Amino acid sequence: MIGVDWGTSSFRAFRMTADGAIIGRRAAPRGILHVENGGFAAALREEIGAWIAEGETRVILSGMIGSRQGWVEAPYLPCPAGAAELGAALVPIPFDGARLLLVPGLTDSDDAGTPEVMRGEETQIAGLLEQLGEDGIVCLPGSHSKWVRVTGGRITAFRTYLSGEAFAAIRADTILGRMMTDGPTDPAAFDRGVARAADHGHLLHHLFGVRTLGLFGRLGEAESASYLSGLLIGHEVRAALARAGTVHLIGAAPLCALYARAIATAGAQAIVMDEDAAARGLSRIARSASWT
Amino acid sequence: MIGVDWGTSSFRAFRMTADGAIIGRRAAPRGILHVENGGFAAALREEIGAWIAEGETRVILSGMIGSRQGWVEAPYLPCPAGAAELGAALVPIPFDGARLLLVPGLTDSDDAGTPEVMRGEETQIAGLLEQLGEDGIVCLPGSHSKWVRVTGGRITAFRTYLSGEAFAAIRADTILGRMMTDGPTDPAAFDRGVARAADHGHLLHHLFGVRTLGLFGRLGEAESASYLSGLLIGHEVRAALARAGTVHLIGAAPLCALYARAIATAGAQAIVMDEDAAARGLSRIARSASWT
């Protein structure tokens, strides 16, 4: 079978055996935002047509490809949901030469009734369940970071934080960004930002401190982007981490390493998972649908 | 005498009698960012040269004109400070045909030792002291909103919130902004954002809700900028307002009206002050310096 993790900015495909072993991979910077005029069928054929020609006939897809801006919109499934519920709600997509099924995203709502959504993360988490055990906390950092509670092998609740996108906007478009030079993350400055998040005062006040520390020569231009990153991630971790415990991180390795630092500072423990969770999740959901 | 409130984006001048009555006004979109190559002397002469020719010889200036990016840098004065301390620390600027004195800005530091700064607001507050009485809370909303405590007729502490600039950056540069249309503030949507700020959860989580409420058809494109504004101002007011009481607002009338709504929702009372506080403050500081 073929598993496809097709997001906003990237495309990853895995050729797998019936029990989920990965025997081929493709990756391209061909997220749904980079496919013009709805040309998803042609794009998919270019990426995995060779595997189909070699006899693969089953393709399972997850991610933003199932959103309103994607190929076919798959309605959100409510929490709680695990591999069985996801497998029972797959959405077919017509395609010549192979059978295509789409994993739906999930929805939840917070205490005040404001909706939550994910697309793609549910599949990565489904791929982690064996390592995670029945219960746990998973964090998927990024533009829209997700904090997910798993209970009894199913996703029972999740919350999203706009930290990554807020960082980019504040850096690009405020006076704080004008004081920042590019460069690798400075771990000491990042840690200072994380520590600042624990101080009295609101994030909107702490943000102004990035400016004044620079003005008074206490934060260098090469340090202030790292400090801002630590400040935002520190605020997110403190708000999301209800209690000490273990957080399983899924995502790009450098970002996971930063989150692990902030989680440790907050008194919890982080375990960074490998990056093939999506492939394992696609395989597991397909198997739960008795499809392989 | 002549008083000049010269900020980042605007220039305002007042011709006043010795006891502070305003007998002439000028305003121009000629903030320090719009004056090229340090041509502050020429710009000032264009704006108030006629008054000098008519016999005015004393000019007192406040605002970002005294910053590192301005004409002459006036070192920050530490809190507590009132009109007497400001008047004793005026910085002269050489100028043909008139005597120019610059009001310094103020500095403070928060509980954790992070610096705070203001330039111009100290003068507006000095102009309010008679109406305010000896003690009070003043809020000056804007890109960098200031919340100021006045005790015994002097500014004793202040905190800055980056709310206005964060609003602009999030609107310009995130997926939230792509769902917003321009238009006048929608009071009901603004109030929903203010109410949301009181819900459990962090601002970074509440921000993501602007997206999902739109996605689920519960917040229209014409409403979501107002909701975001209410969310940020609501967070700021809740963080800054230590206790119920009266907040004196100084600033542009439409923005003060929005802050007054959010302050009332938080259980306190707001009084919007008139916009000539800067002129009165310049006159009062000049008088305390025995200069008129």
C-alpha cells in the first residue's frame, strides 16, 4: 500500500508492506498551497505513479489534502477517536488505477465551547499509540502547536496554540523584529525567554520587554529572536502543561529540541519521537479499516 | 510660550499664555520618522517660525523627539517623578532665536527587573494631575499601551503592553488576517472578544479560536477584526487592572471608547480625558521649572 501525508506546505509518500514496513519514500515541497487549479490528481500521479505502475493499488492519505482548500473535503470526526474510528470514517476519492481513501480530521471544543480542529496530526498520533501506551500527552509543535490528550488508546481532547505563527508575525511586522539579526538559535537567550514566561505579567507585557532589554543593552541583536522564541514557547508550555509528567513530541527535530528544553524548565519530561509517525499511523488506520 | 508634542508619527504645537491657556495650535503628520537627515531644526522653524517672529522665545518639547532617533537624546529619569522632577531635568537644545528645552522620558522596572520606558506620556500625565487628584490609574492606549500609577502627584510605576502592535502584526501576517474584511468596529463582536479573554486558556490558544470560529461559521469576516481587537484589549485590561477602581484614559477618542467598554466589562470604571493633556503638561512642567 501507499501512505501519503499531504499538508499545507509539504508532500510525503511512503510505500509500505501490509504490516507497515517502509520500503520506499518520496518527499517534495508540494503542499496543497503549491498545487494550482486543483491539480491534485496530476500531482499525485507524478509523485507516486511509478509505484502504481509497479502494482500498488491502495493509497491512504491524511492532512490538509482533506480540507476545504484541498482535494476533497472530509468532514471532521468528533473526539474521542482512535485508529478504529478514523478507519471507519475514511472518505473515497475517485482516481484512475488505484483506490484512494482519505483520513478525516478531528474536532473538539474547549471548556468555553470554542471549536478545535486538526488534520494530519490524528494520523501521526495513531502511529504513536503502541509506543505511547494507552494514555499520554502528545505535543506537535509548529505554526499552530497542538497539545493532545490520549486516553484508553484514543484522542480524547486537544488544544491549539498559535505560537509559531505569532512568532513569525511579531518578528516580521513589529519594532521587535527590527532589532533582530538572523542566525542559529542561541540556547542561552532562548532559556532566558523561557524563564521570563514564568515571571509575573502577561505575554503582551513581556513582549515589550524584548524591546527595552535591547534598548538598555541587555539583549543583543543576535540574541533577541531566540529570546522571543523562548518567551512564546515558554508561555505555551506553561499554559498547556496541566501537570508534571511526560510529553511526547512529534515534529521537526530542531523545534522539538527547543520544546524539550522549555518542558524540562517547566518541571516535566519530554520524549522526542521519530519522524515516521505519519507512515505508521496511515498503515495502522488502513489495517483497522480491514483494507490491507 | 510654545509647547511641542513631537512623537514618532505626528507633530503638535501649542501657543500658550503664561498660565497655560491655549491661544494657537498647529498639527502636522510630521513625526520624527518623517523628518529626513536629522532636519529637526528646519522642520521646527517651518512649523512655529511665525510664532517666534511674533515674539515667542521659549519652546518646551516632549515625546520621541528626545529619543536616540530624535534630535537630542534626553536621558530617562527614574520613577517616581512628577512635574517638579521633570522640570528640574529639562535638556537644552541649541536653536537660533529661541530657547528650547526638552522634557526627558521616564524609566521604571517591573518586579522581575525588566526595564520600562516612556517618552511623551509623562508630559500628558503631568497635564492631568489637577483633574486626577493625588492618586490614580492612567491608561494611554495605543501601539504600546501604557498603564501608569500616580501616587502623591507623581508617577510611581508603569507597565507597557504591546497590544496595538501585536494586533496589527497578527492581522497583517497570519492566517487570521486572511479571514478579515475592513470596516468599522463591530461593537458586538468586540464585546465577544473581550468576554473570550476571561475564559480559561492562554491568549495564544484564544488566538487560534478566531480561526476556528470563522471556519465553523460562528464569526463572520466582517466581525473577526473587531473580535481580535476585543480579545487583545480584553487580555490587556484583565492583566493590567490590579483591582476595581477608576481608570483615566488618554488617547484618540475611538480607541479610548473601546478601552472604556473593556474596562467596564472587567468591573472597573473608565473616564476619558480630553486630548489637550500634552499642552497642559508642557505648560505645567515649564512653570515648575520657573521658566515662564
